[in-house]
Amino acid sequence: MTCLNPHQRNSRLYGLTPSGCSYRESCLADHPHHPYQQPEIDWILYGTVCFNHRAAIIRHLTRPMQPAQIKRFLRLHDSKIRINLNNVLDVIRFLQSREIVQPVHTGKGRTQYELTGLGRQIRQLLLQA
């Protein structure tokens, strides 16, 4: 195994080396399922979104939502999360700067946010973890 984001202090991610991949494939040669292919993604960025509030917002952002809607949705569906509107706004700004979410402007002057293509990839990985 090797660390995929060695410069991170927290949320370190580990993956197989090429020899580890070949060993895994030899062990699973008789297994009927496809071998796992590690997705091409920025693992340092993925490690930065693995924190509790960031990951929760990405996992639950399934449609365009306003920050207040995100807060209410999290409080309703994930009782372990303690988050206020300022936390949601900070996380949204962070995710927007990393191009994980993008604003969707409605005609009513209220900005909603949705996941970008990269955000959907990260969401899929978070749901599989």
C-alpha cells in the first residue's frame, strides 16, 4: 500500500501499489465480479472533503438547494450533524473554490447550489466508502 495524499496531516488515504494491484488480481482471479479500478481523481482534494461537515453536504446535495435548505435537510436526515447556517455557507464557499459545487441562479434572486461533475464523482466515492 501507499499513501495517496502523503502531505496531508489529516484524512490520509491509502491505495494499492502496482504490485499490490497484481497480487489482488491474482487472489481474485476466480471471482466472478470485475476487478476494482481505482478512479482517476485528485486524492488530495478528496482528502480535504472527508471532514464531517464537508462530506455531509456533498452526500446530501442531490438537487439544487439554498444554504438554508441544506442546513434544514441535514438536521432532518442526519441527526449526528450539528451545523448552523454560517457553517454551511463556509463549506459552500470552500467547495465552490475547489469547483465541487456551482451556483445556480434562479429568477427570484436566490442562489442555489448544485454539484459539478467533479462533485458528483466525489459524492459517489463518499457513498461507496
